[in-house]
Amino acid sequence: MYKNKRLISLAIMFMLVVAIIIAPTNVFAEGENVKLTIIGTTDLHANIYNYSYEDGKEVDNLGMAKVYSVIQEIRASNPNTILVDNGDTIQGTILSDDLYNTKLEEKHPVIDVMNFMDYDSMTLGNHEFNFGLDLIDKIAEEAEFSILAANATYKEDGSYLVEPYLIKEVAGIKVGILGITNPNIARWDGTKVAALQFDNPVETAEKHIAEMKEKGADIIFLSTHMGYTAEYGGDGADEVLAKYPEVVGVLTGHAHVTEEQKIGNTLVGAAKNAGAQVVRFDFELAKENDSWTVVDSSVKVIDVTEYPASEELKEYAKEYHDKTMEFVFDTIIGTVTENFAPESEIPGIPEAQLRDTALIDLINEVQLKYTEGDVSGAALFSQNSNLRAGDVNYANIFEIYKYPNTLVAVEVTGAELKDYMEWSVAYYNTFKPGDINISFNPDIRVYNYDMFQGANYKVDLSKPTGERIVDLMFKGEPVKAEDIFKLAINNYRHSGLQEMGIIKNDPYFNSDPKSLRSFIADYIAENSPISPVTNNNWQIINADVNHPLRDYIIEEIKAGNIIVPVSEDGRSFNINGINADEMIAQGLIAEEVLKEYGIEATVEPTPEPMPDPIPEPAPVPVEPEPAPLEPIKENIKYVVQPEDWLSKIGIKYDVDWEVLADYNKIANPNLIYPNQIILIPAS
């Protein structure tokens, strides 16, 4: 593989040299069509090297160093190339968030590397605003390319924060690139962007497309930091294209998904985040009567995995990478006396999701301390997470808190708190007698199960989802629906709970841009050496896993003879309980084992074969009855998905959420659960 990558690198360099010698970009024969390529990157999130600082290793599926090799190959195949990025570019790794985004006096590494890669434009994403407007002013000054956001203007005088668009001439063609940032930024960044107004994308396009054409743009391309379809409403690229089908292409982002399609005559492309993919837009244009027309076009999303990381780019950015590596691995934060997570009793099933542990208690304690909160909720991001005995560096922090979430606190009622907790414990499957383990809902990811501190509670797994939180107490008193609590959570959870309608208020505390893992590092430094402490404020009840065969089955799991089931995509684990009674009934436990444990086998009898059915005589055809004037309508059975909420389902079927709640007898419309059936009225 390494030799192949070296050969690819050499081939790319050779093609570049040949292309420069024989194919100048501004010369073409009269009457010949011109081929134009636009390369799009999105949601790079400050991944310069193909290196995961969180995991401490080189990887093949991300990084601007990988992206640059793709760009070089495309430029070699067609010198008539424009390179654009559509945002969430300077935030997302410890290199950016913990080192350079707060040091305005130092050159920004991502912008410096983009200058090296010879970008033509970058649209601001929502995460560019996380660190305030001073940072945006700084990167706009440092960039040797256009920074765009046509819909971000100052409220005071209507002036633009950055440039609204770029008109770039390539091979005689004037390409207008309109940058539209996410219109929901004020929702997420609040006071940091209080001076700005974020206009509707369709209205922004209406104003600027006409202006770009007046200035001679032959074709219009959109670089938008929003998804193809709307997130909240009025923020989807499809709404712009519906009004302006003459746009030749649109690079969407923000959603971290792959998109390659043609809508009418417009190309739509998007890529996964962190530099995992590059979008290539190809256009063939013909000139008639001094006007350029697109006669053919295509879009392709390219995975970076099979491309070598550019050694040239890595050498250029080495200073930034080395400084980050030193910060992550060589900076000692504090000392831990013992491991914080106990060993798993059953391989593949983390104890930290079955009972209260010092690991989750540490994260919750940090959240409570720095927000002065009453109750805190936190998740285990990986089943292998642990804070291990010994010196602690940032790499160890990543092991227990991988994501760059920020810390928020919000006032909630007792009813909202309980609804949130019920939503969380839907993570568990309902316990069945005979199960030797507690298992997890395959449709809910590990990072969407929060455990709580500050309140005492029990989780009753004999009950259905929505009714599992029992004996909920705060400071020795039962929690009442009208009680008010200060709830500490991360920003990701807060926005999700708000979208689902489980909580209503905006945060009274928001640490952005400081990450939650930075608070964890601060806490360890302030209290070092630290030891594991567990307050055992919660427990699972009515899940008796103590079957006589339990120890035997666990030993078989450890020996690899029984596998704890995982989902098809591998992202959800322990998705079904291992049921000893069912294994006995199916004859999966050897007779001598049953005798050893004093168990009498009750193997289900094999059903006797049914006789072949005697064919019925062929029916005599009859004249069909005339169809009714109106088709008979039936209720639609909708299965609730993990990220659904009632109003979202209502919008999908054009039914008011209150109608759905009443029709389905839902007592709390803010609380629905994955796999719940919602009936959509036929009328």
C-alpha cells in the first residue's frame, strides 16, 4: 500500500508539471468547448494532518493533507479549476480550539495551510462564530482568498461582515461564487453575534444573483453552509434552487453527509466532515453569441482513503502539528491514583452503563461545579472509556471525553427533568425473565444515554419506556412537577432536548468557546491527585440476571463461544439480552451442563410436518365491481425514530401536532420514544 501511495504521489507531480507546460488556463481554440472544474471541501474542522489527536494515531480517512493530494490530481487533469470551501473549517480539534483559536496574535494554522493549498474562497460556517467576531476579522485579514457570507451583515449599518461573493475568471469564463452561511447562527451563538443579522438564504440569493449577473458573471455557483434540505425551516439549499434553477451547482455542508445528485440542471454535492471526502463538480461550457452555456455537467464525491497524505503539506504544517502533539502528550495535567471505570463483568458490556461508577460521577461533578448546578447528566462516549491510574495528559482526557462539546446549564422544571430522564433510559431494553444481562436498544447510540447526578433515582426495567424512572428524589424530597432545577449538560444534548420539545429554556450558562473537556482538565489539575469516588445515587431494579446458568454463560462469552450481539453497522453493542431459558429451550446448552447445574431441559418439540395443501380449483373470473369514487383511506402507522419529535412528524404528514397527541392519547406531547407507533389519521 505504501509503495502504491508513493507511485500515486509521483504520478500527480508529473501530471501537474505536464499540465502547466502544455495547457495554460486562459487559452482555448475558437469554437471549442471549455471544461471547468470546481472542487469543494466542507466541514474540515481544523483537521490538517491525517492524525487523530484523540486516538493518538495516524488515520487514512481524514485531513487536509489527504485532501490536498486529491486536489493536486484534479488540477493536473484540468488546470481550469476553482477550489472552494463552505465552512466549519477553523474549529473542531485540539489544535484549533485549545491552542490557536484563542491566540489572535499568532498566525492561524488552518488559514495558513489553505493559503498554501491555493483556495479561491471559503464560506463561513456556524462554528467560525464560536470564538467571536475578532477571530473572523483575523482570519479574513490573513486569508489570501475570499472569505464569504452574503447573508451576514451588521445590524447598525447593513455593512457586510466579510465579502458576499467572488467572481473568478477562468479560461475566459466569469464564475460567480455566492457564499451563504447558516441563518441559524444567532440561535446557537447568542451574544457573540448580537451585532449581526443573518438573512434568509432565498432573499440573499435574490439580491446577489442579480448583482453578480450585472457584474458579468457567466454562471452562478453556490457555496452554502447548510444542508440541501431544511433543518429548522427556511435554511435548506433546495429552497434556493427551487427559485433559481439557473444556478449550475451548489456545495452544501453542515450535515456531514455525502450528496451527489443532479436536480434539473443543477449539480448538488456534499461531503462527510473532517476531510474524509472531496466533491468534484465538472462542467462543459460552449460559447455562443458572447454567452456561455453549460452543455454537460456531473458531480462526484471522492473518498480520500486511497490517496496518500501530501508530504509537502505535512512538512509545511509541521510546526503546528508538533506544537499540538507536545500539548496533547507531553503536558502533564495531574495524577490519578486508581482506574475510574471497573472492569466489565461481561466482555463488551461496560459496567459504566449498568451502575453508577466514578467515571460518570467525575464528569457530572465537573459539570455541577463549574455551572453551580443542581442536577447533571452525562454520557459514556465509548464503551472502553476509562481514566487510568498514573499521570494524566490531554490524551487521557480524550479517552473519557472525546468530543469538543461545550458546557451549558439551563433551568428546567421537575416535569422536564423527569421527561429527559425517561428519554435517556429508553436506552435499555425491557428485561425478560431468563436474561443473564441487561441489554441496550440498538437504535440508540452509546453517546445518547445519559446518567445523572444530584438527584437519586431508580430505573425499573420491568416497565415500558416512559414509565421507568421511579423514586426520583432531590435532597431527600420527592421531585414535584413544578420544582425548578439548574440542569448541567453539554451543548449537544441541550440543543437536542430543545428540538424534541423536552426542555424549553435557553441556557443561563454557556462555556463556548471553552470545551467541556478543558473543564475536566482544569478540575483534575486543581484537585490532583484524584481518586475514584462513587456516590451510588442510582440503580437498576426489577432485572434479576441471577439465572443458575449465568456464570457458565459468562465463561462461554469470555471463551468466545457465545457472542454478545452487535448491530449490523457495528455502532451499537449488546443489542439483545442473552436469555438462558431460550437457549435451553432451543437445545443450545449441553445436557451434561444442565445436569451439572441441576436444570431439567424443556426443549421445545419439533413441529410435525404439515401435509402439502391440496390445490383449490381455479376461480371463475367475474366482472370486477366498479372502483369507488374516492379511495378508501387508512390510518398510517408511523414508527418513531431516535431524533423525532411530535411536531416534526406532524410537519411530515401535514397534521397539527395537537391532533396527533389527541388522536394517539399521548399524555405528554413532549415525550415520545424510538419505535413507538404514532397513528396518522386518515382524514
